[in-house]
Amino acid sequence: MTVLRAQGLGKKYKRRWALSGCALDIPAGHVSGLVGPNGAGKSTLLNLAAGMLTPTAGTIEVCGGVPGSGPGQLAKVGFVAQNTPVYPGLTVAEHLRLGAHLNPRWDDALARDRVDRLGLDPAQHAGKLSGGQRAQLALTIGLAKRPELLLLDEPVAALDPLARREFLADLMEAVAEHGLSVVLSSHLVSDLERVCDHLIVLVDSQVRVVGEVEDLLDSHLRLTGPRRDLDTLPADQHVVSASHTDRQTTVLVRAEAPVLDPTWTVGRLTLEDLVLAYMSNPTAARPALEVLR
Amino acid sequence: MTWLTWRQFRVQALSVFAALAAVVVVLAITGPDLVGRTSFTDVDFLFGGTMLLMYLLPAALGAFWGVPMVARELETGTHSLVWNQTVTRRRWLATKLGTGVLAATVAAALLSVAVTWWASPIDALASAERQSSMLNRMAPPVFGARGIVPVGYAVFAFVLGVAAGIVLRRTMAAMAVTLVAFAAVLLAVPFLVRPYVLPPTDETVPITEQNLKQIIGDESGVLEAVTVEEPAGAWVLTNETVDASGDPVRPLPAEVQHCIPAPGEGEPPDRQSVVTCVSQLGDLGYQQQLTYQPGSRFWPLQWMETGLYLLLSAALSWFCFRHLRRLS
């Protein structure tokens, strides 16, 4: 089952394309990390998925419907925007009341429990909360809405390291408990490594790589060996990045089969290595790679 | 959605209604005293004040109710919180517009009923006398401050504020635009629309010593025009002298120019002799043309103008809903 499917999706602001030719399939039941440098189009993609923006080109389908097309669709998708907006004049308790009034599937127990656990004073005005507390409140509303798909735009950016870890743990719990799918964006891979089992790398408004983390890590290898010409690599090894010294060549490849060449020393990659390799090589204008099982 | 709208709106709503309550109390205390009097010079201040208030109220509702309703959400980004609850944008806007229009209607109706009742002895006297120097209720400044048109103004100003907020997305800028646009429409309607929605009554009357009301001259002593007495309670659009073929004459013909000596030539003549001299105009074949909306058209004109403003409000609302899709 897919929770998000995009075909030829593009969004143009005035003259600039923030996202173009985006083709994407996100399977249900995953926590997908959306990574990419600043300005890569992460927020645009999430806003399109939430129905906050309408596409300039192509189509996007979320939970089987057009984003923002009606109450049924809105109930299925939760979205917390990057600046985690809350009403400054309303108290924390009033925000929960707002959620309860506006959402048929509202989980009041979950919301109250989270507010308690976070130590937020229900009588406090949201305008007086710290940035991190505001983010937590917005995220609480997003979770308690009980959507099928929760879209989070840089959800942990405003949180301190401890709150970050706790929030991500909460998210994991909600995913396990309610079968929720999540797409969260970040430009820090370390945030995502802990929770994501699916990854999308967006560079220069294009999807560069997408797949399950495990498969990505299995199929990407670092090969180190004596200096050589990369054209001699077998056809099933696709170069992601390469560096040479006088004597040595280090190459990061996506290999469809085990590497058998004995001249290479084969090493595993961390997720961060992998993402950085894709992000730092925007020049290679190849089509988006899809990792297949 | 109603709960959230009311929660965001209640401070502004209650402060306006509290102010209105204070005004109503003042009017209720001073009103009974006006019944049966024939001179109202001592309540000039209240008369002018209530009239001003009737125009300030819709302007305030537009700027302080209409504009923040949407512009503040767009400005602070909270629209992305509420639009991602299980609430469509259309329902969100419909609730806001509905709540605001209802509140604006109640506020304007309340003030208008109070002011119209308070001023009714004054208006009745002003409409009854032909030679009244007071503004009757057909006179543009009074017309807009009585009856049901204030409701039309209030609804229009509110929707205008919402529309400006949606387009500009900035509270301050939208407030300024709302006030300017509302004032422009408010001034344009009495000049460009109201005189013509019903065909005005045309009447040609002889100029006599008895009905001559005013003689107008310029600094060099040239007689420019005369006016005659006007029908009681009417809104007079023209009061001008025409010749036998019906063309307006201004300045007055040479035959009566000697009625007033040029400035500096001898004693100023007494009024009666000038009136007698000028009323020769009648004998010379000149007549006075009167174009006016009679006082009996007060309510038909009120209904039409209210309808016009409600129509404008509906068009603006339609525009708001159309524009809503393009917001992000």
C-alpha cells in the first residue's frame, strides 16, 4: 500500500521551480526521512502533500486522495509546518479543545497524557511558551488528530537534544501503536538515523534516491583500492561518488550484486555517508534511483 | 469551528458591544427630553456626535473585526495549523464570515435603532418645515445615519476588511486599505448612485416675492443665482433659474443686475427692495427649476441602498472564497 504517490510533480514559485519532475512512492507503515540541503524542496513537497500548496505540474495522491480535497482527506493527513504555528492568545488547554472540536478522530487521552508528560502548564498561553514547547504542542495536536499519515516539516529543529530523542521515541511508539505512517524532513541525518526505516534524498528540487534504509545500506558500498579508471567497473556497479589520490581510488558505488573484484577493499557505509555522498554530487544529473528488493 | 472563531473574536466583539451599550445608555437618558420641543440648538453636539458615530462604527468594524479575522492568521502562520485539522478552508472562511456578518448586523442595527429613535423628534421637525435650516433625514449626511442603511454599511465594511486581509496578508496594510476604500465608497454613493436609483421629481415653479429664499452674488456684485423655497423634507438636487426655453441661466440676466448696487456704491439696500427687484424675473419669463427626491422616498431609498451594499458584500465574499484556493 502506498501513502504518498507523486508523478511528474512540480511546483513553481513566480519564476523558480522549487520542485520539478518529482516521482515518488512511499509505502505505508514506514517512518520516512526526507533529507536534502536547505532549499532542496523538502518543505514544498510536504506542503503539496498536505494540500497547503497546489501543484504547478504533475499529480500527487496522498492516502488515496487529492491533498486537501475535503474533510475526509484532511482527517487522514496530519501536517505540522516548519515554524510550528500555535495561537499565541490561546492557552495550552484551549489548543487541545480546538483539536477536539475540529477533529472527529481526536484522541483526547493521548493529548492530555503528552501535555502532562512534557510538563506543559495547561493554563499557560501558547505565546509564552519557549520555541521547543511550542513545537511540542503543535506536534501533540498533530499526533492526537490520529491521522493515517503524519507529515512533519523539520519537527525537531527547535528541540534540544534530549527533547529530540524523547520526541522521536514518542513518534516510534505512535507508529507502533496506531500503524501510523510518518514522513519527516530534516537536514540532519543523525536525527533520522534513529527512527527512519525509509529514506528520500532530495537535491536541487529532484528526488535523488529513495528506498528502505536497510536496502540502501546493503546496496551501497565503499570500495578502496589502487588508483584506477572508473570506466572499468562492471555495469552493475553505479558510481555515486569517487575520489582519487596519487595511488589510491576510493569510490562509493551502488552495486546490484556482490563485489567480487579482489583488488577492492569493500567497506560498509553509514547512513550519513550515503546521504552526504548523494548530496555532495548534484552534478551527476541521473534519474532518481529506486532500490528494489 | 464556531468555538474557535468565537474564542478568537470575543475580545473585539465584546469591546465594541460594551462601547455601544454606553452610547445607548446616554441616548436613553437624553432622548425622552427631546419629545415635543421646537428648538434643538442645545443638542447640536449630540446630534452631530451620533451622526459621526454612525459612520465610525462600520469603519471600525471593517478595520478591527474584518481585517484581523483572516489577516492575523495569515500573518502569524496559524492558518496552517487550523487548515490541517479536519476543517476545509471554505468552512473555515464561511464560519468566520458568518460570525462577523451576524455580529456586524446586530451592532449596526442596535446603534441605528437607538440613534433613529433618539433623533426622531429632530428629524420630524426638520422634515415638516419648508424653511427649516436643519438637515432633514433625506439630506445625505443624515440619510446614512438613520434606518437600515447602517446595517448595509457595517456588513460591507466587515467583508471589505476580510477581503483586504486575504489579498494583502498584512494586518496594518489591510486596515489602511479598508478604511480608504470604505470612505471612498461611502462618499461616492450619495453623489453617483443615490440621486439616480429612483428618477428624481422635476418641478418648474414661478419666482415670486413670497417663495424667494436666497440671492447669491459674487464679490464684484454680479448676481449669480437665486433659490426658491423647497418642498418640506425633500432632498433637493437642483434649484436653478431657467429661461423660457428651459435652459439654466447663470449669472442672472442683465435686467436684474441693477437690483444690488456694486460694492462701495452707496448704502447697502434693504432686503425687501432687493427681493421685489429680483422677483421681476418671474414677470420676465424666467422660472425656477427644482429637481428633488421627495421625503416620501426615504424608505424605498433606504431599502435600495441597503440592498446595494449587501450585493457588494456578496460579491466581495465570492471573491474571498475564490482567492482562498490560491493561498498557501
